[in-house]
Amino acid sequence: MTDTPKTKPHGALSFALDFGPLLAFFIAYKLTGIFVSTAVFMVAIVVALVVSLAVLKRVSPMTWMSAILVVGFGGLTLYLNDPRFIQLKPTIIYAGFALLLFAGLAAKKPLLRYVFGPIFEGLNETGWLKLSRNWAIFFAAMAVLNEGLRAWLSFETWLTVKVWGVTALSMAFAMANIPMLLRHGFSVTEAKEEPPIPPQG
């Protein structure tokens, strides 16, 4: 009797919950405008949190931070009638993640291990430190990039780049880390879930 291959539970659902609110924001903007779409974004991310808690039984700290900032900066955008706040949110998220990871690295503590430990089972200490370093640099670069994009692009172009370009870039960067992870003890075949894509600012 042959063993059945392991399935990675809820991988597609996790991605849908991370990407879905941003996609809803994009579609709502195309159909309505900045302020209605911002409200849709806020509602969608709250729904995603509820579904994640109900089905996956967990929400990562990074996702909580992203959701809180979406609601907070989205509320400022609606209250002050100023779309710059919702555009600033990714910069705050990326810079915050980068600072936390760099602070952990300075203390020789790879903070990503506390978030993704069960997923990257088998990864050794060096692997965790390198993964945290790589994502810290990536998040810092994305914070700078978002500031440049929102300064030079129209809201519509900024949102299009955010939804499609930044998401694709994040996925590519996550995949690019896999060879390094494999060299430091991570096994794709033994992984409980697909390697995660951190929340999209």
C-alpha cells in the first residue's frame, strides 16, 4: 500500500485571504472611486480576519498589524477626504517590519521564527537569521519604493502597481529564498504549509 502524498492545508485559502482584500480594493476603485474603494478595503480585510480566525484558527502578527493600519489609515482617508493616508499605509507597514527584523538581528534573534516557525520546520539558526535579514532588506527597500511610487504616480497607477507589481515581486522574492532555506535544513516535502508570502502592505 503506497503512502498518499501530504497536502499542504489551506494554502490557497491563506493566499486568498491575504490578497483578496487588496484585489477588492482594486476592483472597487475601478467601479467607483477612491473613497468607496477605501471603505471596501477596510470591510474586506476585517472579513478576511474573521474567516482566518474561523477556518485557519490563527492570524499572524504581521497580518494583524496590516489590518489595524488598513482600518486606521483608511479611516483617516475617509474622515479627512485625503487619499494620501491610504497610500502611506504600505510605507508604515514595510518600515515597521524592517525595523523589527533589523532590531531582532541586532540582538541575534531571528524574529521570523516566532511567526513562521511551524511552517519552516527543520530550518536551522543560520537559516532563520539569513531569512530575517533578507526580508528586513526587502521590506526596507519596499518602503522606499512605495514613497517613490506615491510621489511620482497617479493614484490609479500607484494602485495598479501595488496590486499586480508589488504582489508579483513579493512572491518572486519569497521563491528566491527557497534555495537558501533548503541549504539550511528546510524540507519542502515535509513542510506543513507552502512557504508564506508576507502580507502586502
